[in-house]
Amino acid sequence: MAGVTFEAVTKRYGAVEAVRELSLEIADGEFMVFVGPSGSGKTTALRMLAGLEAVSDGRILIGELEVNRVSPRDRDIAMVFQDYALYPQMTVRDNLSFGLRRRKASKGEIETRVGRAAAALELDELLDRKPRELSGGQQQRVALGRALVRDPQVFLMDEPLSNLDAKLRVQTRGEIKRLQKEIGTTTVYVTHDQVEAMTMGDRIAVMNHGRLEQVGTPAELYDHPANRFVAGFIGSPAMSFAPVEVQGGELRGDGFALPADGRTGPLTLGVRPEHVRAWNGEPGLIGPVSGTVAYVEALGRETFLGVDTPGGTRFVVCVDGRAKEQPGDQVRFGLVPEGVRLFEGEHGSAV
Amino acid sequence: MTARREQYFTYLLLGVFSLIALAPIVGILVTALQDQSSLASFGEPAGVHFSNFADAWREGNFASYLKSSVIVVISVVTLSTVLSIMAGYAFGMMRFRGEQALFYLLLLGLMIPLEATIVPLYYDLRDLGLTDTYWALIWPQVGVSVAFGTFWMRAFFRSVPRSLVEAARLDGSSSWHTLWRVVLPVGRPAVLTMMVLIFMWTWNEFLLALVMVSDEDLRTAPLGLAFFQGRNRTDFALLAAGAVIVATPVVLVYVFLQRHFIRGMLSGAVKG
């Protein structure tokens, strides 16, 4: 097993920079998630690590070894693809053992490793079937198994759950996390789903437009986003944003004000739904802010209300249990001061 | 009601076209089975005469012609298939300098008809001492077939998910191993369809055989049939029997492989 290091890695396609000076250290045994919207460069970064894309600039190291010019098969990595990429004409057993056979492992070793992986992923009964005879979830497990049997230095996973239905996705999420902890192999996992990132990663690297926006533990990213992009991307429902101006020692927004504490310039206030509460005179809340309910999302245990202020800002308000409000109703709410984050200008860094 | 009427109309139209397509074939078959003398004198057909085939086979020297055809066809289909698969894989899966220019150059082989190059080709092959040998029939047809085969196989390889090849690479598979063991087994319909097409075109090739060989032992079936027809201008039953003999192998190959052939054609049509 080994850690992975990206040193100012850049990938260019002609004039387009898909990944820009990515520098990142992934510790041995760590579960690192690359997350970001489409075109953020997360998959390109993963493919460069796999050796499927050439590095334009910078260095990638696996352990102490620079792998820029090492062929994919000599990098000692295993990858799970989004579409699983199972060999359709081979049985599950042959799919699992393919990599070992190519590496001239002994028959006994192949049998032992395939047996172990099959047992870990409950594939024992399916070993003689072809991929087309399996359900999506089973195919996904075979793809995982194929990576597992190789016992590589690093696992790479490129959105491996995106083809599963919601329920199976949640179940497999836990399964992958458990397996990774058991085996302790360094894992780089790419996803566009921030819930997956938050629930699976030891650390998360948030990417956007080819740049690394922030890297940290899920709690760090959630509580202390480095900039407005990360604040908006991590968390569901997303953080609400409102422009604020400094006026007379106060930060004034659309219907609310808070102490400026020496801050200057136009800022953006961000607040997560759990820090926006219905106004009940609770001391210490910032507000009251009035607005019109635009939508109601009742999830059972809690309800999210989308509320538009007269100035056009939308806040998401979290209400315990079921809410009686309907779209079009006037409501008043307040902001919890500890939950308020401020960002420079419109898109800037956290203040 | 309209839908049903439409359906009837469709069947009617298809029926008419089938008749138009089948009539000459049935005509040849019926003629081949008739009495030679009754045909010549517009007499009533008298029974079924399978002996016409035996007569045609013997008189037309078809054993020799078919042997030549089989030698040429097997050589052309085998060589073209192997070369087309490898070239198609390179053009479909690999990135290399001059890839596009080379591919278009190869496509010229599809665009320029053999008739346009047959004369210089004859002189070239004569200088190489290859005229009047099987090679004069095999190499030019391999050239033409590889142009088509590469085009065909490239389209197939482009339709294969890249991740399959990448997974094999990460699993330690070389390009050679990936091609033959991972990708090609998926493409059996595409390969079989290509083989059937090359088989048919090679089997039916006439002009090349006419120009390149004069030795009777090297004549292929279509060329032999033409000579046979020249010798038996009036004996329609015998002529028809000869035609049936020459056409039968193509029909048999198609019938045996039609399931794969149709699947290959459709996958090509859908995936482009």
C-alpha cells in the first residue's frame, strides 16, 4: 500500500486546461473523494493517476515512485469504472481472475484470492454466470471484486454507484466504505454526488473548473467552507446566500442586519437551512426577516421551506416535523448567528 | 381500420417486390431441372431432370473451377479478416500521428473501382511474374477487401466502450491480448458479417480473373461459367444448372450465417 501525491499537476487539451496545478497529498490508507460538478476535472485527475491520460505538467507519485511515464499496468492500481467495464464474454470467475492471470499468478493463488473476494462480496453463487445474466447491483459487485482480487496499492473508483437505484446506492455506499476500512488500501473515489462524498470520504477534495477549491474532512468542508463555491456545493439543501452591505457599522441585508465587526466591502452572507429558523422571538436570532413561501419540501422528519424575501433573496428554512405553511404564505424567520458565514464579493473566499 | 389497411398494403408491396426478386431465381431453378430437348423446342416440360447438374458439372469442368474459387476465397477471406481486424483496431482504438490522413488514403481503396486500375495492375503483376498464378487473384482482392474491412471494423471498435479496453490495460493486458481476447469476442457478429460480405464479393469477382489468368486450371467459378456459357449457347437447361452450381456456395454461406449477418448489419446501422 502507498500514498498518492499530486505535485502541481496540469492537464491540457489544446488550449483548454482540464486540470490546473493540482497539488494534493493522499495518505496511505486514506479514502479520498474527488467531488465537483461536470467538467470540474475530477475524472481527468483520476485518469491521470491511472495512467489513462498523460500528464501535461507536474508530477504524480504513488508512494515514492514518480509514475508519469509508468504504463497503467505497471502502476499497481485497480479501477472500478462507472459502467463497470466487465468483460461480457467471460464468466464472473474469469472476470475476477483476468488480472491475476495476466500477471501470471499461480493457479492456487488465483483460486484463493477469487474465493476470498467472492465471499466478501457475496458472489459465490454467481461465479459461473456471464455479466449479462446479472442485475445492475451484482455487476457492480463483480466490478468491485475485480479490483479487490488484485490487492493493489491504490483503488481508483470513477462514479461506481451512479448506475444503481437510490436504495442500492445507499447500501453499496456503506459496503464500499466498510471494505475499504477492512482492507486499508488507499482509495481515490470520484463522484459528483456530494452526499456520497460526505458519507464516504475520510477527506474530500472539491474541484471546480479544473482547480482544487478546498480539501478537508467532511466536517471541515461543511462547517468552514473556504469559499462560496464549496459552501454552495456541499450540503443538501444547499446553503442560502444573500448580498450584504456595510452601513453604519452594520452588515445590512434584505430585511436583516448584523454587526460588521470591522469588515468592509460588499460581502455575501451564507447560511445553511438548519441555521434559519421560524421566528418565535427566540433571543439572539438575527431578524425577523419576512418573506413569501415559494415551495414546501416535506421530508417527514423535517420540512424545508423555500422563502423569497421582497429583495429577491431565497432562504431555505428548516422546520421540525411537518409545516402548516403553504406556497404563497407570508412567514417570518431568523438566522442563527453561529451559522452565518461571510464571503468576499459575490463569488469570493470566506472572510 | 386504417392501421389494418396499411398493414395489408405493406404486405402487398413487400409481396410484389419479393416476387420480382425471386422470379428470376425460381426461373433459373425450374429451367435447370427441365428436359434439355423440350426447352429447345418449346415443348411441354417433362419431369424433373436432376441429371442436368451432373452433366453441367462434367461438361463444364466445374470441379476445377470451384476448387480455384475455394482456394482464392479462403485465402482472401482469411488474410483480409486478420489484416482488417488489426488495422481497424489501430484506427478505432489507438491515437497516432497521421491517423486521419492514413485512414482516408485507405478509403481510396473503396472509392476507386477495380476497373480503373485493372490495366496497370496487370502490367505490375506481370512484371512481378505473378500473372497466371493464384496470387494474381488473391493479393488485389485482399487489397480491396482490407479497405472495406478496415472501414467496417473501425466502426465496430469505435462502438466498443473505451472503458472495456482501459480495464484490460489496467489488468495488465497488452494491446495484442486486449484485441484478440477482450474486444474481438464481443464483435463476433461484426466479424462474421464482414467475412460473409468479403466472401460474396470475392466469389463473384469476374473481371480480375478474366484479365489475370489464362490457364484453365486457375479459372474461378464465375469465369468458368462464362466460358461454359460461351460453349453452350443453346442448351438453356445446362446453362441454368451451371449457374445454380456456381451460386450455391454463396447461398449456403449466407443461410448458415444469416443470423449473425443480420445482427452485424443492424448493430452497424444503429451504432453507426
